Amino acid sequence: MSHYLSPKTFRIFKLIYTSFHFWTVFIAYKESGILTALVTFFIPLLGEIYWFFAMMGENWIYVIISAIANLYAFITWLEYEKDKEYFH
């Protein structure tokens, strides 16, 4: 059973997730410099995973928001893929 995500809700989620990614890039810059920030910016999946674990014990607000945002993004992607297979 899939859930329906309205286009407006999806646009809002993309905006929030993009803002979250920029926060991750900012953390990468503050913690490790410009090169790490650029790598995090251009390789988001690896950057999000790395900084999730790197911030444990240091920035719990980031870790909690990261867990929620990435879990929701993963579930939404799974639902999208399932619906795509169903309709094609």
C-alpha cells in the first residue's frame, strides 16, 4: 500500500531537504575546510552518510534531523520506484 504525496508537499520536502544539504555543506566547511565542503556538495549521498556519523556526540540536533530527513527521503524513493513499476 503506497502513500500519496501531493506535488505541493513534495516541493516543500525538496526545499527542506535542499536546505538541510546546504547545512551539511556548511558543517563540512567548518569542520574540515573548503575541499571537504566541495566534495560534500557534489557527492551528497556520501557526504550525508559521512557527516551523520561524524556529528554523533558532537551535534545531536543535526544527527536527529539527518536521520528523519534521510529516512523519509528513502521511504519516498522506495514508494516512487514501486509506483513506477506498477504503472509501467
